[in-house]
Amino acid sequence: MYYEETGSKTGKIVLFLHGFPFDHTLWQESGKSLGDSHHLIFPDLRGFGQTNLPVTQVTTMSQFAQDAIDLIDCIDNTARVVVCGLSMGGYVAMNFARRFGNRMAGLILCDTKAQPDPESVAQNRKRRADALPETGLDALAGVMLPNLFAPQTASDIRETVHAMILRQPVNGVAAADRGMAERPDATDWLPTFAMPTLMICGEQDTISPASEMKLMAAKIPNARFTAIPNAGHLPPVEAPNYFAIAVKNFLDEIF
Ligand code: MLT
């Protein structure tokens, strides 16, 4: 599994799980402002970026979470980590928290949701995944890009994200899309999660709206919600400094 790391190797581990269809560079700008006190790990999930793990028809959120704990175990098999996931990375982070909560010190969920896809959305994803080898990533980017950003997000940021989408492996993207269509409902699990949790959402996110994330935060006993101004679905790239401050304050409090 390919990953980049920054900060102190003796610091507490914070694992950053990117969304769909992105890679670890989603965190690049905000990572620069996260400081040196913690051990920050930015992997490419299976089928994305430079990770070369085998990809089948479907990559489930459970498989991504297993890869994540395997990676943590390779780095330090006793560590209690903070897992931070954005959108699809959030689905994976919730799966991780359900199964490996005893290895966690906290959870950060960004621009994500607990509910599964409605049947029509799940069917759409499967059709989109099956067509992807023919339609290509540019078509997927064309569908996704108009919904990803706040209206005021600068064109160079939009171009960086566009390029990130275009360089992902088609089979990895299709398998993850099918995996998201199968993800289970995490709503009933939220009240059972006792760890400190930070919920972050771009104020202008139309994919995972802030109003819904606020409701989600209210269901987790030890959660707080932070809205990021001037950001849509991708606060770490649209408002990297603001995003980093929110994350850093949370980490400094819990570690
Ligand atoms: C993401 O950013 O990871 C996607 O919007 C997730 C999704 O398609 O549900």
C-alpha cells in the first residue's frame, strides 16, 4: 500500500482516508498546516493512486478498512490511532471504527453520511461502474466536478482535483463505486460510538450537506460539529488552512 507520511514518527498516528475518486494528494495542502507533533499517514486506498494491491470487481468499505488496519499494524501494531475520512473515506472510517474501535483514540468524519445509498442511487453506481472502461474518467469527472466545490472555489483548485480524478486507475474506481453501492447503514451504530469525534463539513457541500452532518454529530455521544466556510464537498483542498486548524485543535485536545 502506497502512503506518504509527515510529522513526528514518534508522535501519535493519524490516518487520513481520501474520498472517491481521489488519492492521498487530496490532503497535501492541509497536511502542510497540520504541524509536526503527530505522525500523519496519507495512504492511497486499494485501486487508487500508486497502491498496487489487487482489485476485483468490488472493493467493499470493509476491505478498505481491513487494508487500513493492516497498514497501521505494519507501522505500529499496538498504536491507538485517530482515523480521519472524507466522504467515501468516511464510510471506510466508520467501518474501521465499528470493527477496530479498540485501536482508536478518536474519529474525524468529513463531508460524509451514515445512510446507505437509496436503491436507485446504488443501481446508478453499478451501471456507471460497468460503463466506466468505455466512458472513461473524463466523463466521470464531468459528472462529478460541478457538484464538488463551493461556487467561489478558485479555478486552479478545480483543475488540480480534475487532474487527480483523471490519473486514477479505471478498474479501482469502478470497484470502489460498486463497493459504495453495497455499504451498510451506519445510522444505528452512531449512538454506540463513545470515542471523541469531530465532524467537519464544508458549508456549501451539496453532496453531504452540513445540515445532515450536524444531525449525524448529534447522534454520537462525544461528537462536535464544525462547518468550514468557503468550502463545498472538499474542505481539505478548498479551505486547507481552516480545515487544518479544526483538525489540529481536535488532535491537540485528545492526545
Ligand atoms: C466521495 O467524495 O468520496 C464521494 O462523493 C462519495 C460518494 O459517491 O458517495
